[in-house]
Amino acid sequence: MEEMNEAQQLRQRLLNQKKNGWDLVDETTEKAIFDYCEGYKTYLDRGKTERTCVEYTVELAKAAGFVELERGMALTPGMKVYRVNRGRAMNLAVIGSAPLDQGVSIVAAHIDSPRLDLKPTPLYEDSELAFFKTHYYGGIRKYQWVTIPLELRGVVAMKDGSIINVSVGGQPGDPQFTIDDLLPHLGADQSKKPLGEAIPAESLNLLVGSRPLKGDEGTDRVKLAVLQLLNQRYGITEADFISAEIEAVPAFNAVDIGFDRTLIGSYGHDDRVCGYAGFKALLDLKDTPCRTAVCVLADKEEIGSEGVSGMQSAFFDTFVDDLCASQNVPLKACLEKSFCLSCDVAAAYDPNFAEVYEKNNSAQVNQGVGLCKYTGSRGKGGCSDAGAEAVAYVRRLLDDRKVIWQMAELGKVDQGGGGTVACYMANRNIDTLDAGVPVLSMHAPFETVSKLDCYMTYAACKAVYEG
Ligand code: MN
Ligand code: MN
């Protein structure tokens, strides 16, 4: 009997035993988890694109006392500032009591998601049906985007400088759009093709109309009738699509999944689930943090973080430099002391596709926020591979605050791979570690996450800000 106890003690002391988070949380935390996720679901529905996500985030930030950062502004501890980057990305900060040469604590997430963008000349007619041509954005599995309801969100930038907001399909009573697929009765040849080739990109055409213009004898009468409707509603012509950014995104909203309501199904968890966590944790900071807390909501991660609104843009450096200038601190002195949690989703172990995962190193649904030392592919290629010290720092932070966490690796070695904004932060001489919510069906139009994991990611972000 005594020997058994000793073994049990050894087990407790030596083994890193994975536990289901629901066995570890008390009733108060359970309630906090469910409450937090109600706000998150609204955030998802309001912010289905990076632009609408920025709009809603600004609305919430302003209500919480954040003001737009102006260059040269005097900044005092506790002040809350934000800056929007061209409507598609933003940074927020709560000024800490420590000087900026002590570094800042950053949570960086992205708010763009895989979707279908309209081409610059989208509208055409074929066989008296009108379609929009699309060009997919990010890593999608094309077969998942046919025969689902889609809505359009975006902007048309007019030559006179005005911006027209387009949003059709998201409000009750709105028409929606869809991409058709072949019926099984005629799918014999298509069914023999590999999954990745069965739906070619150029067949992802959005059905947008079928009624010809009355009393017209010319060609393309359906196309003309659609243009007439668009002109009446938005005042635009076919050429105005050239300077538009209109995205087709799933028309369904976030919902609870499962009899026990412990999961959320939605479009765009990747990566608004971490964007919301980083933002909400910043909003919920009760006391002025020691180090300045910075929340980054970046665009263009899904296509390599390039461009003026991506994580590689100098927008981030300019923002932090403007904070530093108020204290005469050189930017590089601030960055080298900073820490960044690159907050992005992880692949959740899926028992239905067990063969692509290595179970000991995969994130499990309900085991908390997944820390990811490295991403990349073919031998960690293209990732920043956090130092052991940075991982230890976060282990301590999370354990001190009883945040439930686990390690996460993106499937089996050489099965595939991926990246995040982590390397672009690390390249700036900032210690950076990836962490985020494990997702089932990542990049699908309808992804699934665990409410407990969402909340623990929020708690992890808070821990980083509080230092
Ligand atoms: Mn992501
Ligand atoms: Mn992604």
C-alpha cells in the first residue's frame, strides 16, 4: 500500500499529465468562461472582415476610454490610446508605470481570415445568369466554399475620395449569395479527381442574379440589370469595382455547438479568437500595468503578413516609436526589452483525422491555451523558434495565475506546416512566443473552438500584459 502511494506521488511529481480543463475549473470560472464567450460571439458576427472588425473594436475601445494616439501627445501612466492603420489593422496601448526603456508587453493577433475576394472586373453573365469572379485569399480548401450561403462586405473607394460601404447578406431579410457545385448524378468525373483539384479556383464564381433587363434587345441583359440595381443602391458603375475591396464571407453567424454548449462554431475564429482575447484582456486591465501593454490587430497574416497593413509594415514600429518619443526613449532600446505573445490559433487534435497528428505534441480541445515554441515547415523552416528562456517565462506567468495551458505543435513533422506573425516580431529583436486557441476545421468557412480554450487564451493575454 505504502509503495503504491509512493508511486502515486512520483506520478504527481514527475509526470506532466494532461488534464481536461473542465475538471480543473470552479463554478465561478465556468460562469466567467460562458459570459466571456457571449461577447466573443458578437465580436465575430460584427467583425467578419478586417475592416468591420476594426470598426467594432474602435467602437468598444472608445466606450472604454481609449483615445486616438496623436504624434507628440503627452502620455501618462494609465492612459489608453489606439491608432488605426488604413481601416484594416490597429494597435492599442495602455501606458504603464514603468518607463518605455523597460520594454512593452505585446499581444499580437491578426484579424484577416481566409475568404473569397472579388476580382477587379468581377461581374459577368453566362447563359443568362450573372456571376462575380472571385480570387481566394489565404489558404482555403476550395471544395468547402461551394453551396453555402455567402454575404458581401467591403468598400468601394471612389475617385473623388469618398468611400462607399457595401454590406449585403448579413441583415435579416437581405438576399445572400452562393457558389454552385455539381449534382452527384453528373459528378462521376469530378468525383475521381483529388480533393484539391475537384473545384478549380476559376469556378468559384458567386451567383448574383438571373433576371434580364426589361425591354432591352442587347446582350448581357442580366448583367446590366444587376449593374442597374448596384447603381441605384450605391451609385457605382462597373469601373468602380476596380478600386473596391469586397469580400465574400460566410453568411451564417456564430453559434454554440454541442448539447453542453461548450464549443463555438463560426467563420473567422482564425484569428479573431485571439484578436478578441488580446483586446478584451487590455480592456479589462483593472490597474495601470507596470510595463506598457500593447495589443496588435494585424491584417494580411493569411497571405504572408506583407504589405502596408501586415505585421511586416513599419506601422507597428511607428506606433511604438511615437509612444517612446514621449519619453525620449530610442525605439530599439524599448524593443530589445519587450516581450510578444504572438497570439494565433493552433491545430486541435482531431480524432477523425488522427493520422496527421502526433498526439503527445498536439493541442487538445479543452486543455487550455496552446503554447507553440515553433511553427514552420520542413524542419521549422520559416519560423522564429522561441528560445527556451522565453518559453520558461510564459510557463511561469501562466502557472502563477493558474491559467490552463498546454503545448501545441502543428501536426506531424513533414505533414505540412504553417506560420504566424511571430517571426516578424522576433526579427524586430523582441522575444516572441506563439500561443493561441486550438481550432477544429481551421480555415474552413465554419471553424470550431472550445469556450474554455477561448477564455484561457484571454487569461494568458492578461497575464502577459500584467507581466
Ligand atoms: Mn492565424
Ligand atoms: Mn490562418
